[in-house]
Amino acid sequence: MSAVLFFIAAIGAISGAIGVVTLRNPFYSVLALAFHLVSLAALFLLLRAEFVAAGQVVVYAGAVMVLYVFVVAYVGGGEPLASGAVLRVLGPLFAVALAVELSIAMLGSGLKGIKGRGAPFHPGFGTPAHIGRLLLTKYLFPFEAASILLLLAAVGAVVLARRRRGLPGDEEPPLRFRATEPDYTGTMAEAAGVRPTAYDELLHPEAQGAPATDAPEPTHTGGW
Amino acid sequence: MAIGWYLAVSAIIFCIGAGGVMSRRNPLVILLCLELMLNGANLALVAFARMWGGEDGQVFALIVLVVAAAEVTVGLGLIVALYRRRLPIDVDELSELHG
């Protein structure tokens, strides 16, 4: 039973990984990675790592993938880029060479445990209780360091992704210009009504006998 | 299943990710391939933890998970900043720091 599950999960994980690399549309690559992560979580469950599997699904397949999807939707896939001529050959070659080297290293390692099914299982292995106790006692320092790293990453992401000139509200200074004012604007003569001003002509064109312009009727016609 | 099978799967996933990092040009996909490599390493860590019957490897895998999340955040922030500055989303074009 566990062998069947293992092969299903392993084939899912590997095909998801191949999909990430080969699919041209980044959005489909993200979906393939989500599939790969869920399959990998199944592999973790088979290895009795319940907490890691849960964290994988919640943090990765949940949060990080949503972040990816948002960025792909924001940036857009763009036109699919063909890889460079040299790297298109060199990349897969390098990957195959690395795989061969890893296989040789693994088969030649002589570790006896590789052939076995692992240490005898004792109940509670890999549960949140055990992992949490380890994190808060033996591995307290890496735990705190990880929290500081997360904080720094959040601050760094905000600094990187914000607009260059501070907050969006004060990005551009308000545009100011001085309109040329009609003569006698703001003088005592205007206040006393001694001289007709340009504003009077604008507000009451018929009183001045001026030809009616086809300018729209000013909405603000009241006096003081 | 023997532990060796899990290690083989982790090695294959790591190599697929490495090949993708080398051959793809979209920085988003390169980040995804980095995730693949980290996941391959994670699988090996958890497999070894099972092999020895200790949970230390799982703690290590969790820390790797955290580091991967931090890396994704900063990487995606960089990509958004690139997009804001109207730079091409293509690592072959972004060669100002070539030296």
C-alpha cells in the first residue's frame, strides 16, 4: 500500500517539477508548482513528517503560491521567452550530469540505512508536539533567527516594491500657477464699484450690453 | 519503501530545478525553479530524519521552508520593482551588474 502511494506521489512530484520547467506560460508554471508541492506533502506524510507536510501545504501551496499568482497577474506573463542558444543545450546537460553524479554518490555511499526502511517508528514521531518542543528547546536560536529573517524579508519586500518617491499620496507636488488677473482686480476701485471689472463683464454680460457669448452660463452668479 | 527511493526522487527534483534555473529566462520561473531545488533538499532532509529516527532533520526542513518563504518575498518584490521601472522581465536583458 505504501509503495503504491509512494509511486503515485513521486510521479506527481516529478511531473509537476517537469511542468514548472517546461511550461511556457508562467501562470501554468505556478499551477504546476502547486501540484508538485501537494504531491511532495504526500511524500512527507509517507515519511511520517506530519508537521512538515502540513506546513508545506499551508505555507507553500497556500500562501506563497497566492503571492506568486498575484505577481504573475500583476506583471503579466509577457511574451514567452525562448532560452538562449547556449544555455538551452547546456542547462539540461548540466542537469543530467548533476543527476548522474548524485546517483553515483548515493549508490556508492555505502550507507546501510539507504536500503532499509528507516528507524523503527515510535508513536508521536513528527507530530507538532515533538517538533514544537525541539524548536523551543534545542533549536531555539535557529527559531528566533528565522523569525528575524522573516521580519527582514517583509520589510525588504515593502521597501523594494513601494513607489520610489515615498507614499502614493504625495507622489507629485500640487501643480500651481498664477493666472493673469484682469486689471484692477483686488483694488479699492473694484471694491467700491467705481470701475467695471472684467469679472462684471463675465458675470453680467447683458447688463453691460455686451454681446452674449456662447460661453456656458456661470453657475456662481450670486453676490457676496 | 526503502529510504533510497526517496533520496532518488529528491535528487531528480533537485536536478530538474537546477536545469530550469540555467535554461529559463523569466525571473519568475527562475524563482519557481529555486523552489524546486529547495524542495528537493527538503525531501532529502526529511528522508534522512526518517532513516535515523530523529526529528532534527524535520526541524531543519522547517527552517528551510522559512528561508524559502523569505527568499520568495524579496524576489517577488524585486520583480515588482523591475516592472514598475519599465525594465524588461528577462534576466538576459538585465545585465547592468555584469561588471
